[in-house]
Amino acid sequence: MFKLNRLSSAATLVMVSGCDVQVQDTTPAEFTANHDIGMYEVSATVTRGALVPQGSVFLFALGDNNQKVTLDSNADGSQFQGLYSARCREAFPLQFLAEWRLQGFEVRYKVVPAQPRRIRLLEPPLTRSARFESAGREPGGGWQGSVQYRFVTEPSVQISAAHLEPAGGSAADAAAVRPMAVASTFPLVAGCGDLAEIRLTSSAARARGTLVIDTDDPAVPHWQTTVEFSPP
């Protein structure tokens, strides 16, 4: 009797596993944020039990705000992928809903993982360097230049301050930054995807230094941009 019970339990286990599907999330842990498109490829692999017919499995990506994305599969239904929409945020939640049909038209469902996985969106590098032409005679108020910044992982970012520093530690570097000044007023608020502009002036045709901005964006609380005025 004990042996029969063990055989019966084993057969039940095989039957249950044969009717199941396994979903493996293959989406990268992070993406560089892309505000222009705002779409990110999510993907997963699916393993079917022996009793699950080919072509009977459908997979969806689930997010917050009731987002549900139908994923496309390859020919044998083992790989799925699709595009998930996310803008002006530093991360998005991700789960997968699997739906499949067994013989006899029974429909089953599974959501994996049990808790949403957090996919990070990284702020793209801000402006690293900027050069401004200082042609002809000095205009009133000095030569003008501006550095533009775009933030895309927050609904809005405040640039609280900006200042100039020497590009290096030499006396020549200290002298080269003196003619420049920051002309913008602060705080300066940039909406998600908008261009924020920091204006600079120089009383000399040749000047260089490092512009340092302070923001309330936790991803880039400070940023340095090499700036230079020079004749064409």
C-alpha cells in the first residue's frame, strides 16, 4: 500500500508539473534613460510542461498604473520580448503574467515574480564640455556663452547654484578662470526633458575653467563641465 501511495504521489507530481510553465525574467537590471523614445525592451524565457501545447502560452509585462504590455514570442514560444513605456522616473516595477491553455481548453495563469522587480533608469551623462567663440572686440558685458543640461529621470530638477573653478591646480589655470562669471540667477527649475541653460560671461577672449552645478537630483547632486572661451 505504501508503495502504491508513493507511485500515486509521483504520478500526481508529474501531472502537475507537466501542466505548468516556468518563466525566467531576462530583462537587464538597468537601462540608460531615453526620454525621446521612453521605451525599454523587457524580455523573458518560457519553459512549457509536457502537457502544455506549443503556441498556447501568452506572456504580458505588468507595471504600475495598470500598464499591461503584450509580449511577442519567437517561433517555438520559448522567448518573449516587448517594449515597456516609462518616462521621468528613476525606476519602474516589472512582473510577468503568463497565460496558457491546456488540452480541453482549461486556462491557467501565473504572475512572476511574486513581488515586482525594480528596473533602474540611469540619468544620461550631462554636458561634459562646452566651447564658446570670442570673436572680434569685447562686446558690452563681455563675451557670452551658455551650457545646457537636460534631466530625464525626475519630473523636475532644481539647479540650486553654480560656480566656476580652475581647470587644474596651476597658477595658469587659476588665472584662466578669473575673467569668467556665472550670469544666471538661481534656483533654476528644469522640467523633465526640458533644456536648462546656465549663462556665462567672460571679460577676456581666452578663458577656461570648470563649471560646477548643484542640483536636487539624487542621481547627479553635483556636475562638472569644462568650459572655454577662445577666438575662432
